Amino acid sequence: MSQMSKDDVRERLGNIDQIRDIILGTQVREYENRFNKLESDISQLQQQMRSQLINSSPTFRLN
């Protein structure tokens, strides 16, 4: 049996990225949604903290 080239192996296996997306696509999208939500929540908390600091101390300045 002769050795197959990398291109031959890829052709026989199909597109690995497509296979990975089929197998893990849902999980990856769920994690992406979770990270986006966390980023949004952190941003909101940061804004709230800034507002509270500014309101509690009129001499306080943010850089």
C-alpha cells in the first residue's frame, strides 16, 4: 500500500473544519453567547460603579 499525500488524506476525510463545526458548532455558539452576555454585564456593572462613585463624591474624577 502506498503512502497517501496530505491532500489525499484531506480529500478522503473531508473538510475538517466542517466536521468540527458539525460536532462542536452548537457548543461554540453557546459559549460565544455566554461570553457576550458576561461582557455586557461587566460593562453595565462598570457604568453603575462609575455613577455611584461620581454621585457619592463630587470631587472624584475619572481619568
